[in-house]
Amino acid sequence: MSTKHTSYPKDKINILLLENISDVSVEEFKEAGYVTVRKLSGALSEADLMREIKDVHLLGIRSKTLVTEKVLAKANKLLAIGCYCIGVNQVNMKAATEKGIAVFNAPHANTRSVAELVIGLSVMLIRRITDKNKAAHEGIWQKDAKGSFELRGKTLGIVGYGNIGSQVSVMAEALGMDVVYFDVESKLPHGNAKQVRSLKDLLKRSNIVTLHIPSEASTRNLINAETLAFMKRGSILINYSRGDVVDLDALKNALQSGQLSGAAIDVFPEEPEKNGAKFSTVLQNLPNVILTPHIGGSTEEAQLNIGLDVTSKLLNYLERGSTTGSHSVPQLNLQLQAKTHRILHIHKNVPGVLGEINSKLSSHNINILGQYLKTNDEIGYVVLDVDTALSKEAFGLLKEVKSTIKVRMLY
């Protein structure tokens, strides 16, 4: 069904993509008929984004751009935010939800890239390749097997057995490793992996520990002086998840004391806002430590997949009203319905709204040909397919419903 006759004509939609989002996203939007697509290479400060956001309908960001409550207060035309990355914690979700702005991300698109790198890092660290590489660059021949081991037969401990953790599990087993994992939920193991009951148990059993957990109150500084003491002496820690889940000072002490023989860290509590900026961490210049600038999922394949995934979700919301994958507006997966006009109604989740909608429309003899409702704790999302001849009248009536946040005539 054509969507050119819509209250938001495609040539009037303003799309802003920040942080050098993949060109495939620009191509996808333009192929769908959207011509006003701006792509910027870096993140914007809060003040700059507040100025830019006022006429934007769709915003695309990665992990550096902070969409704060102040930014969203200026975003009166904003329909949706696409986070072209795994998380959405850079967006003030409470404010986005209250304004009825759909927030999407790509939780699975870079899974393979991160998993492959974790396995590669495991090989590099257990063989102490970093130290030998440094010596060779300094003109020192350091041919030595001491402290260098195979992965085969070692135990890999995975903290967080989600999409990435479970794929690391499969790859590690293929290399002959034993795999144990700890997760706050019961998870079906892949292959011969075994779930353990506690983090302490996992740390005591593992030669290499890799973290794949979100940033939340229960995980902040989860790896600290106390938990590091449970790890096997000479073991290795890999953190390619979130920067605040490891106490870096405690990790430094564990590395210097020999409690740990190596570490690989990709994420940090504080990170520079742009490429080329100065960066400092207490882990710099320690032996057998690999530091990378938040590039766990930064492969061309991952960026392509993320671009396709998030852009598809934004287009489905813009053109069909589908909110599958949204973290703010309740999720509905919708198909187009011929010979109707579709109206989207977002409202505060309070009793009586749906009754008022139906009452208003029925009192004006407006026939509802299709109706879909989903709610979360804060807001409700109603999609109505109505007779084309009566859609303008229905649209006006829906705007009058109490507790309305946003009404949009889709097509």
C-alpha cells in the first residue's frame, strides 16, 4: 500500500544520523523515499543537540550521544530514536516514554563480532603475545614458553549467558575449552556448557573470565577487590560489556600482585567523546594487558547489520505503526490494511482511555475496522484502522481524549 498520502509526507520527514552511522542506513531511507537525511560523523553535545532536534522526526545515534531530558523537551516533532548499537542507556528512557517517542536498538547485530574478538583475545593473553610483541618492537628477541599456554583443556567462565555470551560458549567449546557460565536467570546451555549457581563458584573454577552483562545497579563494580580474590591465581579477565562493571583500581592491584596474569578491557567508566581525544586509565603500561577503544562490535559487517536492523525498525514504525523492538512505546507488530486510514494514539496508561476512544467514535457513527492495543507501566498504544471517509473526523476526536500524549495519522 502506498503511504504517500500521509499526514507526514516523505519529503517533509527530517532524519538526523549522528556518529558516522553506516551509509547503508542513508541508502535504506532514500530507497524508501525519504530525501531529507543528514549524516554527521561525530556526536553532538547536549547544547548542540538541543538546537538541532527541534525539527527532527527521526534521530539516529550510537553510544556517545546523550539524549537527555533537556534535549527531549525541545524535540516536539520527534517520533522515534534509533540507537545503532546494543544498548539504550544513552537515552533518558523515562522522558522518551512520557513523550511517546519510540526508542529502538540492535541488541543482536554485532554478536558475532564481539564473540570472535573475545576468543582472539583469549589466545593472545594466554600466550602472552602482547609482551612478546612489545619486546619485538623494541628490538628484543623474547623466545620463551614460560607462562604461555594453550586454550584447549582450560575453563572459560562466562558471566552473562545472553546472545554474545552463548555464542562465545559455542566457539570456546570448538577450541576444546570447558565452559561454565553464571546468569541471574536460568538459561539453556549450548553444547556441554554448565550453568553454575554463583559468581563466586564461576570465578574459582575459571582460567579465563569474560563479562557480558548490562550496566545496572546490581552489576556496578561487580568485579572488585573481593571478587577478584576468588579468581584463580594467574587467571585472565576480559571485559567487553560495560565500563562500570569492573573496579579498575582493584583490577590494577590484582594484575600487579600476580593474582591475575592478564586482562583485556574495551569499555571504561569514562570514555572520550571523539576519536583522537586524549585517553587515560590506570591500566595503561601494565604487562599482558590489552586496551581497546570500545570497538568490540566495530567491524564493517556489524555496522552493516546494525544499520539494516535499526533502520528497518524505524521504517516499520514510520510507515506501519509497528513498534516491534521498541523500549518505550508498547510493542505491536502490525500489517497494512487496505481501504482504511490508520491512526496512532499514544496516551498515559490510566483507566478508561480505551473506553473513551470507543465511545467518542461510536457516538459519531465512525466504524472501527481494526483496533490494536498494548500498554506498559507508563503509556498505552492504540492503533485504529477506520473508514477512509471518516478518518479526519476520527483524528480530531482522538486528539480530544483525556490523557492523550500523541496522535498521528499514519496513512
